[in-house]
Amino acid sequence: MHDFSPDDPVLDDPFEIDTSVAHPARRYNYWLGGKDNFEADRISGDEGLAIFPTAKIAAMENRRFLRRAVTFLVKEAGVRQFLDIGTGIPSADNVHEVAQSIAPEARVVYVDNDPIVLAHARRLLATTPGGATAYIHADLRQPEAILGNPDLRRTIDLSEPVALMVVAVMHFIEDADDPYGHIAKLTRALAPGSYLAMSHGTRDFMSKELRAEFDAWAAKEKFRSRDPARPRDKAELSRFFDGMELVPPGIVAVPDWRSEI
């Protein structure tokens, strides 16, 4: 658990910390074995694990996917700029660490809406001398605010290719919040040669019985979590990539995406 003093500048941030409801970034941190979470996050996490015991494995596989995706984008696609939305609490192999270990000049902008992530921003901002990182405290539901942020404009050049990273985020954006529209606005703002890398929660691999249990848990989360989960099937996920050319092997289970990297 992270403690904040009364003088902590994070407390003056417009995005308030509400410890009474679970937050996806803090629950994810709990599943990864971190300490930056509160009781509500741990209760939600434990109930999720009781139904879906492999949730911790899924969290770790998502981190591995992020590392492989960034490695591919830098080594094979030649990308040197990254926009990582839904950064989460720092863990191993953050985007800038992976990218700059291969190309020290890589530039990364992180975006998240949790003040606890903001409190850890200094850790994220450690960079190589030739590269750069920036942190924006914003919400994916406000793409214009992200794209127009002066820190983003100072760090990356939108006239050059950018990799938009949205890893384990979009299943927390409900249909009523126009998830497809937000991604479309972001990708339209990127130069030709840019990429979209995404992972998303799904029930496609669950049995009928497990789906029912998961749905019951998700229904409870609507009342006690800031961002309840909205899993999508493969067809729904494919809509985010409309008009784009998929990099082989396309949309597959996270552990199967270029597992050789």
C-alpha cells in the first residue's frame, strides 16, 4: 500500500484518489505482486482470482506481450516514437526501457489517469541521454486533450511514425463511452507508417460455466470499481483495426503473438 502525506502534490490533482473503489491499475499491480494498491483493489482482485485463477498469469503475459511488441516495433518496424496510453503503475520492462535498450534515441509519452501512477512518474522518466520520455495525466476518453498536450508535442513528432500502445486498457472503456471512436481519433492523428498495438480482455477462451461466473463478478464490479471490465470477442476487437493492415500473426491469444521474440 502506498502512503501519501498531507503535503503530497498529487492530492491537489483534479483526478482524486478514491481508495473506497477498486481501480484497474492498482488491481493489476496487486496481481503482479506490487504494493501500490488498497483494500478495495485487493478485495476485487481476490474475488476475480477466485473465479479466474489464471488472472495473475494473464497479467504477466500482458507484460511479456508489451515487451515483445515494443521489441518488434523498434527492431523490425523501425519505430522510434511511442504513445503508451493506460501506462499503469511502473513494473518491469516499461516501454521506454525496452525501446531505449535497443534504440537509445527512442522517445516515449506515457498517459494515465490514476494519481498513483503520477506519483511514480519520476521512475518512468529516467531515460537514456539521447532519448526522451514524458508523462501526461489524462484519460483515453479525451483523445483531443492527449494529442494537444504541449508535453506530447515537445516529446514526439506526430508527422513521423508513432506506435500507439493500448495494452490491457480498452476493456475498461464501455460501449457507451465510444471506445472505437476514441481509438479512431488517435490513430487518424498519427503519420503514415504508424502502428497500433493492443491487448484486450475476452471471454472467447472461457467455458460456458466460467463465462457465467465471470459475468456475475463483472456485474458486481459495476458498483464497486471505477472502471468495470467489458470483455470483447475477436470480432469486436477486430473493429479497432478497421482499415489497417494486421501484422502477422494478426489477432491471437496474447502468449501466441510472436512468442519467438
